[in-house]
Amino acid sequence: MAERHTPELLHTFLVDLESTNSSAEVWALIVGVGRTLNLPFVDFISADNYADWRRTLFVRTSYDSSWLNAYNSDPEVLKWSYFRTHAVNHLTPIAVGLEFIDEYMHIPQARYQVLEEAARRGIRAGFSIPLRAHAPPQASVITFSGDHSKRDMKRIIQTHGWVLNTVATMGFQHYQAHFAAEFIDRNRISEKQRELLEMIGAGLQDKVIAERLGVTVSAVRQRMNNILAKTGLNNRADLAALAMSVGLVPDPLSRERQGEPIVLVEMGVSPQGKGRFRRRDPEET
């Protein structure tokens, strides 16, 4: 069986990943893999804007990282993080930490002090994996670290690098899906507000929404303004996009076609869009 060619640790992770119901469960699985490989310090950083690294969406760590607050309060130190200097610009994984400082670009003394303090706390070397999602792309990075010498960390990467890459990539996809779906609960969107979001996402105008809800148009607009204030969004278009991103309405690019399904068939390496459409046999899987 093909499963036998997948490392047991990775196979178990993927099987468990399929049954997760929340972003917290996904995170626990990712951290579990790190701890199994003696890389217990796991960082997960994601920004909602690829071009503007200052717009950080969330930061998760498997350890108490509050000691970093004092350092990160200095923008000149913060901008030298591996996320800002590498992950937002490249997809190649890199070895990080004090042990690999000689292989990295020049950094200011203040940033070097951060790496020294991290090493003192057991975060001496690690493996950092850049990630992408959405269009325009959203930049993220997952880093697995531990108290290892440069030689030992290289051995871990050589032996388990593929596993760590796959865990980060697949874990990231599932985490993002759950994280988006949890937006409603995380922002305390009421059932009435959720219903309104769904109608806005479906493209209904205020008058139609008011008739369906049995309220006035002004009441609809007030509810809409309440959602905008609660979520920090700016306009109706943002609310419609939100409704789609959290799964209240289907993505128009993935809606099933009416009538017989049609498949775009492209072969070889010719420019995309040169293929031919054909009807799909209903018996095809």
C-alpha cells in the first residue's frame, strides 16, 4: 500500500487532521509533531496582507513567548524577524536560530540579542517553513525549534524535513479553513446578524432583506452598521466577502454549473487556457 511509503508520524498526523473540528485541534496536532521530534517550540505567524507585513492576523506559540514583547516593541527589531525578512518574500524553508546566524544576512546587534535570549530559553535552532494562501496571497510561517546544535539541527532537517514541510503545509490549510469558519463565534456575531450576513452575501438589496426579515429598511441598515462596527469592516462589499469566506454563501468560482458538468481538459505545457472543454460523463468520478 502507498501508505507504507509515508513515515508513520506523518501518516498518523494526516489521519488525525482529517477528523479535526477546530483550529485549536489542528494546532495541537502540529505542536504534537514538533514535540515528538524534540522541536517543542512551535511558532505560527500569519499576516492578512502579503504586501504589508505590519498587518498581522494572528500569532500562536506553543510556549510562553511574553518575554518577546519587550523586544518587539521596537519596530527596528521587529522588522528583522524571519517572517518579515524571509517568509513574506520566499517559499524556501530555512534553518533559523542562533546556531545558524553565520548563514544568514547581517542583522543589527539588537536582533542578535533576541536570538541569544531565545537560545538561553532553549530555542537555539529551528526549521522555518513559509506558507501562502488566498489571492492576493496571504503570507504565513510555521517554525519548529529546539535546544540543538547546528549539527544536530541539520540532522533533524535531513531526516524529518519532508515530514515537517508536509505537516506545516497541510496543517496550515486545515487551520485556515477552521479559523475562517470560527469567525462568527470569535466575533460574537448573533444569529440575526448571521442571517443578515447570509442575505448580503447572496446579493439581496436592503428592501428585499427587510421584507424577508419583517423589519424596516432602516432597521436592516442599523444591523448592518452594527456588524461593520463589530468586525472592523468598511462597507457592504466587505460584508459580502465575509459571508463567502466564512462559508455562509458559496464561492462563485466553485459553484456547480447548471445542467451537464463541463471539464476543461489541458495537456502538455502549452499556455493555460488553450485547452478544450468537453462534457463529463455522468459515470466519471
